[in-house]
Amino acid sequence: MLSKRMEKALNGQLNKELFSSYLYLSMAAYFEDMNLTGMAKWMRLQADEEHEHSMKFYDFIIKISGRVVLEQIDKPKSSWDSPKAAFEDALAHEQFITKSINELTDLAIEEKDHSTSTFLHWFIDEQVEEEANAGDIVRKFDLIGDSKSGLYMLDRELGTRTNAPAEEQA
């Protein structure tokens, strides 16, 4: 049976995932404004992916007879000092989400909530990928430095991103 403490924590993570989607959509708008359409596409797809993550929490809470409670979503940052700074913030945010997922998993283990613990394992694996992707892009910014042509090439590369259909991600 789902404890009130676990239900509250799962709802908190649902809210964090919704904020993640909102943050990445804000980053997409920032890149659109800079005419970096490849980076904007990458961030928009990231926003979509984070929304899918939030819906996994939503569906899980309902499936285990919990009650979904949606909270207010904070206003995300809307401008950055540079494209690199935006991706550094994305990496820092993914590290924050990883910490949150790990804490949620620790709570599930503490409460001997095996179904929630099993559910969270997908997110643990996903966060390894999320941090690696954002970290790789930050390192590419380090390689290109202040090169405008490097920025252009990176923008084009990031514009080739596609997301796997949701059923392949499960």
C-alpha cells in the first residue's frame, strides 16, 4: 500500500518533471530568439521528453491507487549569458533531478515499497543518459570556444535530434 509520505514524494517528483519540461521550453524560446534553431529544436524535444516523464509519474501514482496533486510550477529562467550557459544550466538541472530521483529511491527502499522502487529504476537509468547528453554538449562548447563557425556547426548537429516514440522509451 502506498504511504502518504511516498505519495507526497511522488507528486513532488511529478511537479519537478513538469518544471523540467517548462524550463527546457523556455530554453527553446531563448534559442529561437537567437536564431539558433537547431538548439531550439533540441530543447523543444527535451521539453517533450520531460513531459512524458511527468506523465509516467502521473500514471504510476494513479495505477497504485494514489492521488495526483498538481502544484504550482515556478517560472523558469528565460535568458542566459550565452548558449553554453544555457546548456550548463541544463546539465546542472539534470544533476538536480538525478539527486531527487535517488532520494526518492532511497525513500522507497526505506519504506519497503518495492513497486515504487522498481518503477524508479527506469528513471535512474534515464538520468545517466540525460546527464551524459547535456555534459557532452557542454564539452563541445568548450571545444569550439568563441568560434562562430563552430557554434553554427553545433547548432546544425543539435538540430538533427529526434526522440524515440514513447513506447520505445518505456
